[in-house]
Amino acid sequence: MNNSNTPTNQKIMIPLRLSPEVYNRMMDEVSKRKKDERGYSVNQYLTEILLKDLEKNTVVKTYYLPHDGVELFTMAVLPSDKAKYPTVIIRSPYEAHHENLNDEELEECLKRTFKKWTENGYALVFQHCRGTGKSSGDSDAFIYEREEGLALQEWVRHQDFYNGEIFLTGGSYCGWASLSTAPFAPDIKGIILEATDCELYNFLYLNGFYRSRLHGEWYIDRYKKKGSLKKNFSADAFMTLPMTDYSKRVFGEPCPSLDEMLKHPDRDDPFYDTPMGGMYQRKAVREARIPMLITTGFFDIFSGGGHDVWESISPEIKDKCAFVVHPYHHGGNPDGQPYHFVNGQLDELMGDFEVKWFDHIRKGTAPPAPLGKITYYELFDNRWHTDGYTETSGSCTFVLGGGEKSYTYDPRDPATFEGGLSNNFGGTVFMDATDLREDIISCYTVPFKRDTHVRGKMTAKLCVKSDREDTCFYVRVGLVKKEGDFALRDSITKISNLCDNYIPGEELEIPFTFDTGAFMIGKGEMLRVDITSSAFPLFVPHTNKAGLFSVQTDAVAAHNTVDLSRSTLTVSFS
């Protein structure tokens, strides 16, 4: 709008109560309807003085809330101390950089960090999780978030600034902390789940394989973060046998919670229906009746989990929710990645989507993404789409080669891979050259005859046999670009997932399903498929012995064979 054409009687929407002198200055400026000497328009000038007034009135209050023998650092950042506000709650364990700041310094820091909330009329309550940042106690991921998150919400309800509305937001583990407080109370009006999952199993395992570069390395770093514990960690720790000695080797003492998690590699284990196993979180989305904005990335560690979250939303509420999939890794940006996708970051698509989402819920303003739909970025097509993500018009199945190929898999010398893709940290990479190891089989499809827009889940089938009663197979799929072979998806599984009593030497078909995604294969490009039996340090190596992985005391080599003429890769396209 051209400000010079703005009527003098135009109503100006003031989100907060202003001081009389500021209000008079604004009205005086409106009456002049001219640009000042800096060339600012009237509306620009009004915005500037309004924000300065808001920042001057911002109030930051610091608390150390007692809970179960510890003190939890909590800070409330308010637009002013003279009104009630909708309150946004964030609980985070990622605040080591706050530890050496005194309260006054941290108040100034968080006043700037959360400025977008106070400028838009929200109170922000921020808490350091137990044993992190300036909170006391010992940190132990997944153990305390429910009771301490619920306690914080109840505390908010007794504060003078509470207006009856609470909103939850946070990325990764912070999102898990929000889900931990389900079932949500009536005053929880909306939630944003950025790059998180509601299934503890997905933090820990893929098809029974411990995600050592997801949960393993992350948990080691987080456990007793502020204590004097000396951690003896290297990647080789994940080859400890038995894995029941793993925590003692790394921490110098048993870690009961981790030791328990290493006993439950099966998704259907009753453990996951207990509070420690994430019972409340896994029900949170399915039972929620509040608008949810969910985000993930093509290479996010929770890409598969994010899609599962979306699918688990009740049909009666899904039309009030939105799901957005960017083209990057867990950080949501191109840092450390082979390609920078044009306008691929969430803020490039939606701007300040957190404020917009909660404003949409409260005020009925436009949502930052279409409701009831998946908004996704198609890699190499370099565009955002809102239709056709799960709708396909056909598929192609490629035979991976001719005849049998065999190799020896030794768990004490596993194949190594960088780039966790959508199952571990690290995003994506260009794949290593072929023929570097005898235990990795590399195959290529024929060149594509035209640009092909891949949608949904790729699948693979391996026809295999082994001389051991149990072993495993790992598949990594990449796209052959002129710059290199660009890794897309991977998966791993074991014979015992399909056959309880495998007889060595028998042929067996093993299916693989990869995480959902959208990408374009250009005319003349090919897909590459790598096949092996390990992917270290992404997953703990299989010992080639049947039974619970964490109690195995030794490992043996396996002679594994893949019949490429009966093994396939299938892609669906729009």
C-alpha cells in the first residue's frame, strides 16, 4: 500500500497498551502524513517507535523453581508486567552456553532471543531441563521431562501474566519435551513440533539396529552433562561386547536408563507401552485435539518419524494442522551439505512461522502453510509443492544385476559410511568410489529416459543367503549427478526379522522400505545402490549370531551372498 494515499482517519491496530506519550507521538505523525528526513514512511516510523517502546517495557523475571530436590532455571520474558498474555513454553537441554552468564546477562540475552514473541504480544517462559544450563541435578534424557514439564505448566497457571492460553513449541528434543506433557490440558491451545518424533523407539533403533550416530553419540554427550563424570568415548565403544558393558566402559559406572533401553530392540516390545518407554509421547499426537504445525526435512533424523506423526493425527483435527518438509538435514539449513537448494529453508518459505502459527490459532489470521496438507520441497526440481506427495501415477522396478555376488562380512571390520541420511546425524554426502571394499556391492540402474519426479517410499528386495543362522544386510541408494553420487536413503535389517529359524544356506527374500521423500531424477541420470552387511558408525555391527544383540559376547564372520538377478529397486513417480 502507498502510505501517501492512506486516509488520515485510518485505524491503527495497536497490539499492546502504549504509554500516552508514545500514543500521542504516533497520532501526531499520522496527522502529518509525510516522510521524515531519513526517508522513512509513516508506517515504518510508527513501527520503529512502537518496537522501541515495547523493548523498553519488556520485563524479564528469573526463577529457580524447586522440583524433586533440584532447582530448574526458569525465565519469563513478558511484553510488560501490567497485563495478561498468551504464554509460549519452551523447555530445552541445549543451553551450556548460558552456564557462565550471570542472571542479569542472561536476562538481556533472552530478551533479545525472544523479542519476536514479546513484540507480538506473547509471554515466553523458558526453562533449562534438569542438569543442563543453569538448572541443577543430573541430566538423563527422556527420564524427567513429563513430571517437570507438567510442573512448569501448572506454575504458569498461577502467575499474574497467565491469560488462560498456553502454547508449546520446540525443535528436536525440545519437541519431545512438549509431547511429554500429554494428554494436553484444555488450556494448551496449539503446538509446533519441529524435527521431532513421538516414538522413543525411533530415537533408538531402526529395525532392531541401535542408531549409534543418533541416540548413541547424542546420549553420551547429554548424560550427566554438568557433572564431574569422565567419559571414555570413541566410536569403537559401539563395538563393545557385550553391549551390556557399554555404559560402564564409557561412563565408568552403570547407567540404568541406557542399559534398560539397550534391552528392547523390537518395536512391538511392551516396554514402549510404559512411561519410561515413551507411552505418553506416542499417544500424544494420536489423541491430541489441538492444531499442530509439524516440520521435518528430507535428510532429518526424524524424517520417517515426522511423516508417521502426520499420519497418526486424528482425521477430525488434521484439517486444522499443517506439515512442512524441507530439503535439508536436522539443522534445517545447507551447512555441510553438498547442495544449497534455492529457497529451501523454512523461513524462506514461511517467514516467522512460529508466531504466524499461534496467531492463526488465536486470531484466525492466515496460517504459514496450507492446512490439512503436506507442503514439501522436491530436491533438484527446486520447488515447493502442496499436492501429489503421496499420489503416484506409476512405478519403475530395476533388476540390480546378473548372477550372484558373495562377500565376507566381519563385524570386527565393518564397512564405514558417512552421512546419516534420514536415520542418523550427518545429513547427506557424495558416496565413496566403488570397489574400495570387497564387502560392498555397487549397482546402477539404466539411465532415465526423461525427467522423473519420484514420490513416496522407494522399496528394494534382496534375494540372499548366508552361512550363519542370523546376519544382516544394509542398502544405500544414491542419485548419480555430474558432481558425484549423491546419497539419498538407506536402511538395514536382519534375517531374524523375517525368519525365526533360518537354516544357513537357504535363499531368502528380504524387503526394504525407505523413508518417504520427493526428488527429481534428470534425463540421463541413474540411481546407484550399494549393498553390504554393516554401516559403521551409523549402526552397531551385527555379530552374526541370533538373539538379543546387547548380550552377545563375541562375533563371527559370515559369508553372505546376494543374487542380483533376483534383487530389485522400485521407485514410484508422479
